[in-house]
Amino acid sequence: MSQSTVTDGIYARGLRFLRARWRVLVRLGGWSVLETGQTFLTGYAPARALDEGFLAGRPGVGLAWLGVAGIGVLVGAWGTVRVYAAVAALVEPLRDVLVGRVVERGVREADAGALSGLTQQVEIARDTFAGLVMVSRSFVFTAVGAVVGLASLDPLLLLVVVPPLAAGLGLFAATLHPLARRQEEFLVADEALAEGLGRVCPGLRDITAAGAEDRVAADTGRLVDTEQRTAYSLARWSVLRVVSLAVGGQLPIVLLLACAPWLLARGVTTGALVGALAYVTQSLLPALRNLVHGLGTSGSRLVVVLRRLVREPTAEPGGGRHPMVHDLTDARPAERNTEPGRCLAPHTRARAADRDPDSSTAPHTTDRTSTHAPALSLTSVSFAYGPTATPVVDRLDLDLPPGAHLAVVGPSGIGKSTLTALIAGLLHPTGGRIRLCGHPVPSPDAAGLRVLIPQEAYVHTGTLAENLGHLRPDPVPEPELLAAAEAVGLTPLLEALGGSRAAVDPAALSAGERQLVALTRAYLSYAPLVLLDEATCHLDPRAEERAERAFASRPGTTLVVVAHRISSARRAGRVLLMDGPRTAYGTHEELVRDSPAYRELVGGWTAVVPKRSEPALPLGDADRVDAVAGPGLAGDRGHVVAHGPVGQAQASRDLRDGGPLGREG
């Protein structure tokens, strides 16, 4: 649906809303008549005070007319108070309608923007609508009072004041639509930039680790350029708004002064001339200024806000968010409605396709003998962080049958984490196709079939049971929860905390304990495809083995592990070595025999004597969710160790050239 169609719909709804409250509009107009009387006396009373009082030598009469003007001000003020009550009777129902719409969408459609709608956008709409009603009403009744007053003083005055006033209004009306459109474009661009920065800033570490700085900078630069263009366009059209105000409100003053001799020569009295100046300077000019600024700026802002508040639900692939700053936890619980038995067709484990591991052709790995849809299928998948960047994944083919166990290995920065993000739908491939159990990625169906656990696991405040059941639509039965904790290795922590109903303080847990909570949460989910992106990097080898074997034996589970220890690769049924043109696929024994790159990697792994695993060092953040693990992880040669600025992070003893980390795989 186009924006113009949505805007037309908003205008139609607005007219229906006003027609349904015609009694309030009549009451509002009635009280506004008093303001018309006040405006009328603003110029008429001083004119009579001069002509019939002070200039005629009758100061008493002059003072009396000034007293009448003062009474008019008091009566007008009382009418203004009543006007505010009438405006409230018109505005508050609008607020109630908008609140009802936002709450309904938030409850029925799980709209993430409902909180912002209630706390900000509804209040903006209410205040802006009230302001528009006040300035529009004020101008109409002020203009009527001033024109009637000018005609009462001398009709010749209308010839001097009304034509420029009408010309200014006409110019303003002609520019109102394009000006409002550009104001709206500027507001949308400003909001898009603020939203983009709000997404990018919390993910700066991940962006740097993934080597996506240029891509994110280019995207942000485009947002900045768009806002700059809309701001320039708005400024150019705003000049016409100033011109219309000058023609309609200030030119009449100049004409009255310039035409004063001509008017006086034709019988216009001095008092009438002074009264005309009072009408223009004290009534028409302020009312016109409020109308131009209020209707020109607030009107378009109101349309923008209303469009967001009354929009119909739409499905936007990827949620419109930058792929590099997606939450790397899992889909919402409502999406985890896939039963464990799904995509569990009988299969036979296929052999790896024969290929030369040192060939410069596109990497190609297959398990294609199953007659059923693979649990995971990648067809000529490519991905690069920018149009001119070297592909991180280049035309990769991979089929995994249901129940397969794949370990992904390779040097740091080669693209391992990028691959898991592509499979999870957090990144969109620049070429090729990805399917989960036959469903395209990204898609809502595919999102319900996978669970991704990243290196830094998230634990929220609440009970342990609430954390573990986060990916389930209903509460997890206690026996099932305890069995999952025992399988993954969470039982000691569960007992130390005092049971599944005990409150969890995320800051009190170590990085390894948080990973165990996240692993158990994934184990309890209904997702048949489990992606572990170095999700056991804070665990010792024994705990890591227990967790991986739990997932490998979980019924109907296809497991993909980004491995950082040789033991993970040995346990997997298949190993995918990512190393550019030397990418290889097969069993551990096959790759040791056939792939020099894999032998080199295995040799680097086994050359280190494993050390005791240590939790990540505190970095001083409020939640103690350590951004980067400390050194000393058992056998963890490929883990990123922060020993300098983020942009200069290096993988400890893993990058063969010892250079800076370009892209974290």
C-alpha cells in the first residue's frame, strides 16, 4: 500500500471522526464567536476613541471606548477558557481511539513498537491535533472579526488589506501540500537515521569482529545523505512559507502606511486608519503566523505519527533491520511451535562428494542421496560484506540430512560465524539459496526450525525456569526441565541456585554458567536445527563434550557446531573446513588424509597442552556480560583475545601471519 493511499485513508478517517462529533464542533464554534467579538473591538474601539473622543476634545468618550475594548478582552478570555474545554472534548476521544488501536495491535499482533506508540506517538498526535484545532479555529474567527471591523470602519480599508491577505493565503495554500510532503520526508529520514544509529551503536563490537565496518558505514552514510537532501528540500520550500507570511501579514501594514494620504483624502478618518493598523498588527499577523507555522509543520508531523499508529500489520522480511546488528539470540517464543518430529524423514547418510581440496573451483560439498528434503540445504551460496569486498562465503553447496552432526572449522576470520548467521537468516546471501527442511531462508517457517546460540549467551532477570523455557510457547514441565538440565550439564548450577524456581541474577553468573543456561534453553526448544557458534567456548573440554553429545543424541536434531577444539571435530559425523579455495568436506579421518589445510589446522590444535578453563574477565560493564573472553581458555587457540583497541584485536596464535583480525568468522 502506497503512502498516498495510507494518507488518503487517514484523511477519510479524520472526517468520519469529526462528523461523529459535530455537536462538539458546534459548541467549539459558539464559544469562538466571543473571540470574534474581541477581535472586532481590538480595532473598532480605538478608532472610535480617537475620532469621537480624544481628537474631538471629549476624553471621557475616548476612555469609555477604551473601557469597552478592555471588557471585550475579558469576555474573549472567558470564551477562550470555554474553547479549551471544547477542544479537550474533541481531542481526548481521539487519544482514546489511538490508544485502543495501539493496545489492540500490541496484544493481538505482538507489535514491538506498541510501547513507543503508547508513551510517545499517541501523546504527540494528541498535542499536535489540539494545536492544529486551536490555530485553525483562531485564524478563521480572527479573520472574520478583523474583516467585519475593517468594513465597519471604512470599506476602502478592505481594498488595501484584503488583497495581499488573500494573496498570502493563496500562496500558502498552494505550497501546503508539497511543503507537508517534504516535511514528512524529512521526519521519516530523521527517524530512519536515529533508528539506524540506535541499532548500530550497541553492535559496534560485533560489526568490528565481522569486518563489516565499511558496509555499516556505507549504510549509515546513505541515511545521513538522505536526511541532508530532505533537509535542503524542506529549507527551499520553507522560503515560500516565509514569503506567504510576508505578503499576507506584513505587506498590508506597508500598504496602509503608503496609502494613508490617499485614504485620508477620501474620507477615511485618522481613527479608522489607526484601527486598521491595529487589526493587522494585533490580530491578523499573529493569527496568520500561527497558522503558517502550525499547519505547515505540525500538520505533516501529525500525518506521519497517525500513519504509524493506524497502519495495518505488514510482514517485512528481516524486520527492516540491519543484518549485522540483529539480536543473535533466537526467534521469539511464539515462533518456536515446531514439534521435534518435524523434518525427521528416514534417511541414509550420504558420502561426501569427491573433490580436490586444493582446487580453485567453487567449494562444493554434498550429501544428496536422501530421497527426502534435507534438514539444511545450501545451493551456490555466496556472501560478501560489500559490493567490492572479497566474498566470505563463495558459491558454497552443502546438504545435511536430518540428524546429521556437522563441525565447521577454519582459521579465525574465514567466515564460520558468517555462515551460521546466513543459515539462521540473520544475514541475507548475496547469491544462492538456503533452505531449512525445504523452507526458504529467511522466512517465518524457517525461523521456527532453527535455534542459534552465539559465543556470548544472554540470561535475563527472572527465575531459572523462565530463562530455560524462553523458547517454548508454554511452561516447561518440571520433569522435562530437570532431564534437560541433566543432559546438558546444568544440574550443579540448578542445585546451587536452589532449584528451577530460584531467581537468577545474570551479573552473578560466570560466562560458562550463562552458556550452560543458553544451551539448556536451546535443548528445550522445538527447533530441529541447532547452531552452536562457539557456544561452548567458556566451558572446559569435558563440559563441552557433554553438551555436544546431548544435542547429538537429542531426537530429531541436526547439529551444526562452529568448533574451536579438535575434539569437537572428532565427535562430528562430518567436518566442513572453511579456508577459501582450500575449503573441504568429509569425515575427520578423510580430511586428515586428503586435506593439507586441515592437517595444518589439526597440527596447530594438538600442539598446545590444554589449560584450565577460565571465565571471561570482568570488563566493568553493568550487567557483566563480558564482551570478549579472557586468555587461558582450554585449548582455545582460535579465541579472540582483546589486548588493544577493538579494531586491532588478534586471534591468539591462530592467524598464521600474525596480522590484525579482518573478519571474525
